[in-house]
Amino acid sequence: ADGQVVTTTLPSLTASVSEVPPGAGLAAPTLTLDQALVAPEVLAGQLVFTPAAALAPGAHTLALTWPDLAGNQTLVRRTFWVDPATQVRITSPAAGAVFNAPETNAIVEGEPGAAVTVTVGAAVFTGRLDAAGWLTFREIALQPGSNSLTAHAVDAAGNTAEHTLSVAMDAGQDAA
């Protein structure tokens, strides 16, 4: 479907074609992927093509052209997106940081629009990365000793990523 997001870099691409009776005046259809002619298999009224090499993440266009014998062409074009993965990273605080206060901010970066959950002990914080791929969680409570921060992201295609780091809270230490 037009605008569909696929999570594999080797998608099986199909274009449905109707059976054409002999003498109907139609030539053989052609299929292109990103303006390059491809050689699909014809299976049960469908042109099926799986690329031999991985498609790059991003937008791709599949076009089916079906000319009649007079040279007129019917063109159907569909754009789809390859989104095979997402990423997430806690950029602040730094791994191993030691705090002398019981709270800190956490800054997370990743794929714009992805839903993010940050857990620190039993506390759970949720949000969505902005258009630039950033999100700040304010005043995250830290317990005395070691604290594990885990960011978990889910993008629009359902891809997931996770990043974990540890920090410490020691009220007797100088500020990090």
C-alpha cells in the first residue's frame, strides 16, 4: 500500500495484475523499483519481486507500467518506507557519574517520534522524542548507592531499542 512502512531491508514486493485475454491489446507490464527495471516472477496474477541486495532505510518507489499496443501507458506508483531499526541513547547523565543530590535530569536521544520509557528502580517515566530526536526527563529520583537507568524506545514501525547505564548517588561526594 502507498505509504506503508516495512521493517525488513529485503521486502517481498508485489503488484497485482488482472488476467488479460489474448487480443485485448495490452503489452507486457514492467515493474521498476526506484526507477530501475526489475525482473519479477509472475505468480497467480501477481508480479513478485524480492531485491537481491538490502534496500537502504528510507523512501522507495515501486512502479507498475502497463502499455497497450497503441503505446498508451497505465502507470501505478506506490511509495513505501524501509525502517529496519531504531536507536536510543541516554546522553546525560554520563555512565558512572556520581551525584551528591537525590535527583538528576535524564536526556535521551533517538529516532524522532519514537515512544520512550525510562526506568530507574521502580520509577517509570514515559514520553515521545521530539522532531529532532530529543527528550528530557526532569527530576529523576536517585537512591543512595548505584542506580541503573534504562531507556527503551519503540518507533512507528514497531522496532525497539534499549540503552542502560549506571550512576551513583553519594550525598558525601562532590557534585558530578
